[in-house]
Amino acid sequence: MAQSFFGGVHPHDKKTATNKKPIEPLPPPAQVVIPMSLHIGAPCRPCVSVGEHVNVGQLIGEMTAYVSAPIHASVSGKVVAVEPRPHFSGTDVLSVVIDNDYQNTLDPSVKPAEHPEDLTAEELVEIIKNAGVVGLGGATFPTHVKIASGLGKVDTVIVNASECEPYNTSDHRILLEYPEEVIGGAKLLARIFGVDKVHVGIEDNKRNAAQLLQQKIQADQAPVAVELLHTRYPQGAEKQLCQSITGRQVPPGELPAAIGCAVFSVDTAAAIYRAVYQGMPVIRRIVTVSGSGVMEPKNLACPIGAPLSDLLDCCGGVSESTYKLLMGGPMMGNAQYSADVPVGKCTNAILAFAKDEERTVEHPACIRCGKCASVCPMRLQPLFLYLYQQKGMLSELEAGNVTDCIECGACAYICPGRLHLVQAMRTAKQQVNAARAAAKARAENKGGESA
Ligand code: SF4
Ligand code: SF4
């Protein structure tokens, strides 16, 4: 068993509702709404017009900057609108709306690379970029940028198969049903970075997937090593995973590349394989639909842009007492106020919770138990950071390294006073970053005046 990291919590994993359920295709949606912002970085510019016919895999959104990722049609049919539509971030975002013709016509641009074994690292990265591959574990950072910024620095490549969020089983099912794609993607990453082997970090509550991967790796003699990890939240956070596998710690304010590591999710590795060997861009997500409010929890293969309401309907709908809808896991997911938003590249789970799971209290209050500090994997002091944020003490927040908070929610989970710690950390990070940007702008202005 690999090493471990500081802090963390052991929430009930609640995965039995879906971890034995094979991935089912979502019935084809009548319409998809594909936002031009499905990644971290600059939004895309639509390159199709109303009335145009599009095919599956056709480019519909072009990159407008280096830190971006192109966007492709997930169904074939007619473009009926290019306009702002509700997005899972809570705002309206420019989107391409396509009425499905149910023909599933593949675009001629979707074809495998010729002689993939002869491609250079640069040619592979170009294919990954053009396929719109982003961090599909939820971060959605463009993969071509992550790879390019790590070339020459990274000596350890990790596939993150820990899936430590409760309820989520989409990665687990991908490992069981598409192991060749994950291993194939890992092999491509080994070639790109020029490393001897790729590590797959997997929690020990998914031993059947670890055993299957081992068998496939041995049969293929692939340069991939399975690392079994303790089941502990947030094992799947990048910095914690790097520490568990290599023993190296990412310094405050730095990224895994600073200690020679690059981390890719299970579905990102599989998407890299599909981009190279099938020519298929990122047009679908495997989504776990679960939670006490869902009638029949499932794992669904969904076209990007399908409405969340279709996913819930496919699972028998939600109970009348449902009080909360989340995109993502219960620890780090984002609340959704409507099911009329689309599936994005980041959507690995949709959870609905019935009333009896409500954990909020009317008057949250700190009892100074110190539990939040003992579980914080970034060794922060959430209690004090919370107080500083409430009082607007920006320099104290900065000195307390609040920008290192990974918003994992471990502190809020353990807090008996039910303080809204994650919201406070999120706000504090925004305030500190805004203050830093303002100070930088002031310094630049001053430099310009005195020049
Ligand atoms: S949310 Fe931030 S402060 Fe809270 S435990 Fe996670 S890293 Fe620490
Ligand atoms: S865990 Fe909650 S109640 Fe305990 S010290 Fe931290 S903020 Fe206060």
C-alpha cells in the first residue's frame, strides 16, 4: 500500500447504489445545448450558424486563446440557436443549440491517426488539443497546456483513479468497462513525457478494478503500475495524490509540476486514447446519477449538452422531498437551482438529496474543538481563516495561506458547529486574489508614471 498524506476524513462512501451498475446510454436527447465555455480558460467562438446541419464530432466552437479547448457537436442535427443559455456555473453562457435528427451521423473529420506508433510527442499533443481534451476529473484545465507546461520537468506521471468523492462511481465503471482505453491513454502519456512507467493511483475500495487493470497490464506488458491507496478523502486531490505516490510534497502556492509530477484523471487518459486511436473528440461524459432523492440511481453515458432533467427522468425522476441538486460529489460539487442546465465536460455526477439528509442548522456556531485544523490536508487553520474572512482581515488571510485551500470540504464535513467554512474559504480566496491583482496594477501604473 502506498504512503499517505496529512489530515483527511472518512465519510461513508455511499457507492453501493451504483458501483455494480454497468454504464447505460442515455436515451438520445431531443435537443442539446452546448456552452462555449466547458473548460478553464478563454471561452470558444462559435463557428456554426443557425440553420446549419452539423455531424457528430464536428467542430462547433473554436479556441480563441492558447489556454482553451475546442468544442464539438455531440449529436447530429440542425443548429436552431446560438445564444446565451443557462449554464451550470449559475450564469448565462453563449451556447450552440442543436435539434437532434437521431441519425447519429459521424463527421468525416472523425478518423483515427495514421501510424499512431510513429507520432512524435508534439504531434500527439496537437491531436489531444484538437480533440478538446480537458481535465475530465472536474478541473477542466486544457490537457494540451498541462502537458506542454510539464514537458522536460515531469519525471512522474500519475493517472488519478482514486475517485474519493462519496457516491461517484463513473471512474470505477470506466476502469471496469474500458480498461484498454485507460491503459492505452497511460501508454501514450508515458511516450509523451518520456517516462518508464505511469502510476495509476486507486483507492482500496475499488480492488476489483485494480485487479482487472493488473491483469490487462500484464497481458499487454504495458509500462503502467497500479498503486493501491488507502480510502481516505481527499485522496484524489492532486497534491495529496502526488504525496501518497511519491512521498514528495507540493510547496505552498505551487502546482504538482514543481515536484516533477503530472496528474491526469481516468477519463482524461481514456479520452487521449480515443482522440489518437479513434479520432473521437470529447463529446460524451459518463455521469453517476445518485443520492437519496433519485428513484433508480445509475451510471449513464451522456452526450455533452444533454439537459440534467433528461438524466433524472432516465433514473425514474426524483422524490418529492428532494431539497438539493448537486453537480459533482457531495464534498466539492456545485448546487444547481434548475435541472434545465446541460451536461458539461466537468459533469461526473448529478446528486439529488431528500429532505432527511439536510445538515444545515439555523445558527452555526464554533465550539473551538479544533477538528477542522486536524483534518485539513493543506495544514491550514480553517477556524481562524473563517474569522479573518468574516472580519475582512486580508493580510491575515494571506499570511494564513488561504489561497492554498483546495476547497475539499473536509473541514466543513467534520465541523460540529456546522459553519459554512468552504464558502468562507472560497470568498476569502477571491478577496485575496483581487487584492493582489489590484496591488500589481497599482505598482505597474506607478512604474509607468515614473518611466
Ligand atoms: S476546504 Fe480548505 S480549509 Fe477546509 S479542509 Fe479543505 S483545504 Fe483545508
Ligand atoms: S471544527 Fe468547527 S466548531 Fe470545531 S474549531 Fe473548527 S470551526 Fe470551530
